Amino acid sequence: MTRQEATEFYRSHSKAVYNTALRIVRDPEEAEEIMQDTFMKYFTKGIPGLSEAKEAAWLRTACIRAGIDFLRRRKKGLELFTDRMQDEAEEEAEDLQDSMDVMQIRAAMERLPHPYSLILDLILIEGMDYAGIARMTGQKEATLRSWYSRGRAKLIKELKTQTI
């Protein structure tokens, strides 16, 4: 196909291909892109010897497939985007809930009497063990275990009264 024949072919079919693409994707810029891709496929494949009707049918079919492929890619992209946004929103909500829970627990721990709040803070927040706390405070490990058990029970009771 000569350059002049290709230009004439493009002029005679471009409007129909563009309108087909536009009806599918409903975006003029994307329809233009799909139309150009369709003609590029036609010219690079070099399908010789087709009748005028078969050329038009081939262009229309290729345009429709390209439009559908575009919509699938866009839909998949939107799904990935919305999934990512939804995941981030859920994570933010969980982080907010976790931070609220931590703040509520910290506030409830501060309201406990001194030995209980201290032992809970050292074990739960600081991650210390009974032996280390015993060396630091001079208390027996059995006493610390008792304070921890009683403090934990008081903390649970305090948290239950907050949620009711």
C-alpha cells in the first residue's frame, strides 16, 4: 500500500473507527488513541486483498477489542486503586482503634495504686522480667508476681467499667 493509498484509506475509515471507540470508552482522547492503535495494527499487519467491506469489518472488530481491552485495564487499575485505598483506610482505622485502646489502657493504669501501676508498666510496657525488677526495687520476686496479678485484675476491672 502506498503512502497516498494509506492516507486515503485512513480518511475514509477514521471517522467510523473513532466513533466506535468513543461509544465504547466514552473519552475523546482515549478514543483517538484507540483509533490510532487500530490503524497502526492494520498497516503493520499488512492484510492485503480484503474487500472494502471486510476491511471495514476488520477495523471495527479490532477497534472494539482494543476498546474492551482498555476498559479492562482501566477497571483493573481502578480496582487496584480502590483496594489499596480501602486497605489503607482500614489500616488507619485499626491504628486509630489500637492507639485509642493503648491510651485507654495507659490512662487506666495511671489510675491504679502505686505498686500495681509500677509493676504493670515495667512488665507490660518496658518488657522487664521479675528478676530485673526485683534487683531494681529490692522486692522479692514472689511479691512482684502478686502485685502483677492483683494489678492486672484491677486493670481489667477498670477497663470493663470504662466500656460499659
